[in-house]
Amino acid sequence: MVLLNLLTLGLWSKLGRLTHYAFDAVLISAFLAGMKRSTGLTFKKDSVVGENKEMGKWVEKYLGVGEWVMDQSVAIASSSGWFERSR
């Protein structure tokens, strides 16, 4: 592992850190999507973005990733035998 780190000039550890941050960002986005679905509360992006339209598009895409992760998680959980609907 040390040789790999030397050969890649330390990029191997930075890739791991970047992957960790990306995974955390997706978890937060999925949490916000779950909160929206279960309570109806939505994230007011206008208070964070302001009048910046480009940043608003990025926030929409970020929250869309959380929605997609929630959809996929529900589909996988409902097709497995480990979960059942109680409603």
C-alpha cells in the first residue's frame, strides 16, 4: 500500500477521502428526501441560493440524487424478503 501511495504521489489517499465525502453528501441528500416524503417538509433552496440560478440548478440536481437513492432503496427493500409494508 505504501508503494502504491508513492507511485500515485499520494492521490490514492485523496481518492479515498473524496469517496468518503461523496458518500456522506449522498446520505445527507437521501435523508432530506426521506424527510420530505415522510413529513412533507421541503428544503427552501431559495434562502440558501438567493438569486443565483446556476447554483439553484446544482441544488436541484443534488436533491434529485437523494430522491433517486430513496427510490432505489425502497425498490430493493420491497423486493427482498426482509421487509414488509405495515400500512
